[in-house]
Amino acid sequence: MLILSSDLSLTLKQDFAEEIPMILCRLQERTPLHILELVDVLVERPSQYAKRIGEISSIFKNLHHLLNSLRPHQARATFIHIMELQILQRKQAVEDIKRRREEAQRLLKDAFVTLDGQ
């Protein structure tokens, strides 16, 4: 549910996750322009500032909504990264255990050879 101003002319679908970065960039690019227009209106026509404030407010609400809509994707990516790190750590732990087991077997074999030789 976006409150898009008429000058954005974007058609949004229900599933628009691929379009979010593009929309965020457009909104981000337009924000300074709208702020400059607000300053101009405040200097030239102070009575018309409410419209510009509404447009800027709409842009920030849209930015806020779009960023919040990315949170599930960010959480999923973070979870995947954490799981990949845990898998890597467990693989390293298994390799360490195998190496220590081989070392222990070698030491035991050497000890048996030494005992048999006496």
C-alpha cells in the first residue's frame, strides 16, 4: 500500500520485490528536488507550503513502507548466512576431530610397536 504522488507514475503489482530497489532510487532522487521546491515555495509563496509538505511526507512514508517491506528478505538472507557459517564451522570441527583421531591412532600404533619391541 503505497501513497505515490502523481509524478511518480509507477504501476505497482502485489508482488513487486524486484522493483523495490528501483522505486527506492527514484524516491531518493526526488527527495532533494522536493525539498528545494519547498524552500522555493516558502520564499516565494509561503501560503502554498502545505502541498509541498504533503508531497515530502508522502515520499518519506513511501520510503519507510518500502524499507519495511524488505525486512523479511533481509532476515532470510541473514539467516542463510548464519546457517552457512555454522555449516562451515561444523565441517572444520569434523576435520579437526578426524585429524586428532588419526594422530591418536598413530601414537597408539607407535606405542604398541614400542611395547612389542621391548
